[in-house]
Amino acid sequence: MLEIDDIRVGYDRTPVLHGVTVAVPKDGVAAVLGHNGAGKSTLLRAAMGLLKPGKGTVRLDSEDITRLAPHQRVTRGMAYVPQGQQAFPHLTTAENLQLVADGRPDGKEAIAEALDLFPALRELSGRRAGLLSGGQRQQLAIARALITRPRLLLLDEPTEGIQPSVVAEIEETILALTRRGGLSVLLVEQHVGFAMRAAQRYYVLEAGRVTSSGEGGAEAEQTVRAALSV
Amino acid sequence: MTVILNQSFTGISIGAVLLLIALGLTLTFGQMGVINMAHGEFIMAGAYTTYVLQKAISGAGVSLLVALPVAFLVAGAMGALLEWLLIRRLYTRPLDTLLVTWGVSLMLQQLARDIFGAPNVQTRAPDILTGNIAVAEGISLANSRLFILGLALLSVLALTLVLRFTPLGRRIRAVVQNRDLAEVSGIATGRVDRMTFFIGSGLAGVAGVAITLVGPIGPTTGTNYIVDAFLVVVVGGIGQLKGSVITAFVLGVLQSVLEYSTTVSVAKVIVLVAIVAFLQWRPQGLYTLRTRSLA
């Protein structure tokens, strides 16, 4: 589905990723794990086109999308939920969703489906996103991404900094989404347990390089924990 | 009392002109953060559009009405072109943007001199706008000033409706609030920037049409108003339409009343000192939006 091949990316002249290769299986989940500063978010930003790689390619269903702008990648079926529960703070919850639905013939249905996944957002439709709690904003961020009906979803630490009761809800929703088919996910996560439950494939990233990779699943959890403790 | 009322109305009409000019800036400067020194020349373009149309169309009333949309399109197209040619390459370099657009402003002034000549020219106001309406004993309101006030309020209403309730308005607000998030949400942010500049500059063109009713116009017509317009946007709270509306009228009335009791220069100095003191006390301006986070 998505093939990131030997990419080198950095900020200004500081390299962050030194030739990283990651593949997301069709209708499957690939998890990227690693400590803070390993380059996980940089990898997702590069996959989405917010950072241009100095070397290497990004392919979506065999099409080279390395030089495409992020909004062009969205039209090809990619969606991205960045780190930090990002939303448009001065737009209401409803406007945050409508913004993405504008111009889509199936926009109304897409919003309704997204709200079915996160019913709590219905009661918050008139509230500005900047006044929502972290958990509510993250639900809004995932709902916003799903309105484009993506084939590939990039999730950057979706449960980071969120109260435990909401974390469980978000995790269950993500697992349900990945199980219903038609959606591939590249998941960046620090919670090894959740990541390995969701993923068919994992990659451990250290200092901008893949140091370990393999088949996912709960049985691989100890291997990943060992790789991360090095 | 009569004097105060008369001066207040004059102030409100000055405020209306200021508001019309500042309205475009609330988009290009307030929303996008671009200090476009050529904004005044878009006002000038709108004023000259009125002049040219008046030469082409015989009725002053008809030509003024035609000038409003045409000036919007002419100035808007100039703004969009400027954004596409230069400003989009300089979004992360505000100082360079200021210098480059100042250069463009000088070029446009010279272009106007070459086309229309250096001396100011006068447009003819339609008969309906040349008279006064007497509202009470000793108090009369100039029709042209009432027209400008109406035009300013209509423009504010139109801009508010576009920003609040249309897909384009949502996109403009989204791009301003979080450009990267807008881009990864599927919004072509470059196109939105151009449209924002088109509307902001187009509104300057509409202001230019209004200015032809106040006095003669020349190559530096827009420049004379531009500093005051920037002040309106800064004092109102950057990006806050409501703040710009209130500030424009308050500054207009203050200026007018002070001019009556002192002189034009002293009034200007007092207003500027008041603005400096206000911004020391409230650097964010009159209005700001509260959020839990700015993400």
C-alpha cells in the first residue's frame, strides 16, 4: 500500500532520518515505535509530504508521490492525524468537520459516519475546538481525518497526553477501524501493548534508523520491548 | 450640542472611510500577517477605475455603481498577481515582504503618473450624492458621507458572511489558524492564500471608489490613508473584524472632535499618543480570541 524507501529527511541541514525503509501492508497496520527524538513524527511528516526527503522515495499503490503536495496526497486517499490533538482552534467542532467535507458529494454522510464513531462530538458541535479537552480534540482530529474516506491513515501517537478513560475509547475505535477492512494504517505509538495488538508489522526506530522490524501481534511484544530497552 | 453632533457625524464618516480601507487589511495583514505596503496602491487603482469608467460611461450614478464591482475585480486581480509573483515566496520573511511591497508601491505610483499624469484628477459625484440631508435644526448629513457609511457597513456584512458561512471563508480561517493542518486536511493552501489576497485587495479597490467621493485623487491617494488603516487593524486586535469596526469609528470621532477643539496636527498627535498608550496597556489590541491551546 505505502512504501517508504530509503528516505533521508532533516530540518534545515540537520539530518533526522538516515535512510529509513518502511512498508504498510494493504488493509493492514504497520506500527513504528521508538523513544522520543528517534524520528517517528518526522517519518510521518515526510510520508504526508510536509517534509521533502533529500533522498529516497514514497510510493502509494506503486505511484511515486514523493514530490506531491500534502493536499494532493489527500485526494489520492491519504489522511493524517498529527501529534498533539491538533484542530483549528477558532473554528467550532462542526466547522472543523464541515471544512473537510466541503466540496465532497458524500460530505454529509461522511460527517454522520464520523460522528457515529465519536458520538460525544455531536453535543460539542457549536463549541470552538480550542475550548475542547485534549481527548475531545483528539476524537475530533481522527473524525476529521476519516471524513475524506482515506485508504491509508497516518496516526501520530493518537493516545499521547490523554486521560486514561478516553485512551481506551480511542484505542478501541482505531482497532475497530482497522478490522473492518479497506483501511491501511501507519501508526506511530509509544504504548507498545496497543501498537502490537493493532499491527501486523512493526518497526523500531532509533536515532533515525530502523534497528529492528518484524511481524506484529501480541506475541512480538516482548521482542519489541527488548529492542526498545537497548 | 449641535457642534458636537455635527463633529461626531463627520468623525463617523471619517471612520467609515478608514474602515473600508482597513477591511482589506484585516484579511491580508490581520489574517495572513503580510505587511503589504502596496495595499494603498490598490486603493488608488480602485479610485482611478472610477475615473476611467466615468470617462467611458456618461451617467455619474451609473458609472459609480459599475465602478464598485469593476474596482473590486481590478484591485483584486492586482493583489492576487502580487501574491503569486512575489509574496508567496516571502511568507517566512516579513521584513523582505515589507521592502518588496514598498518597492511595488513606488512602481505602481509611477505607473499611475505615466498613465494619468502627476496632478490630481477629480471625479464627478452623482447628483443624488451631492446634497445634504437636514436631520435637525443646524445638523445636516452629507449624502456622499452617508453613502460611504452604508458602503462600509455593507462591506463588513458581506465579508462577515463570506468568512463565517461559506466554504471559502472556512478555508481562509483554517489556513490562518494552522497552515500545515489545513494542507493535510486536503486544502490547497496556496490557492486559498491567493483568494484571500484577491478579496482583501478587492476591498481596497472598493475603498478607492468611495474615496473619489471625498476629494480629488492622485497617484499617492492610497498612501495617505495606509498608515491609519494599519493602526485600525493593530488597535482592533489583529485578525479581529469586530475590533477593526469599533476602532475605525472611535478613531474617526476622536480625530474629528479633537480637530474642532484644537488643530488638525495637534489632533493627529493626540490620537497617535493615545494609540501608543493603549497598545502599551493592551499590546494584543481591543479583541483577542481565547483558546485552551493554540494548536
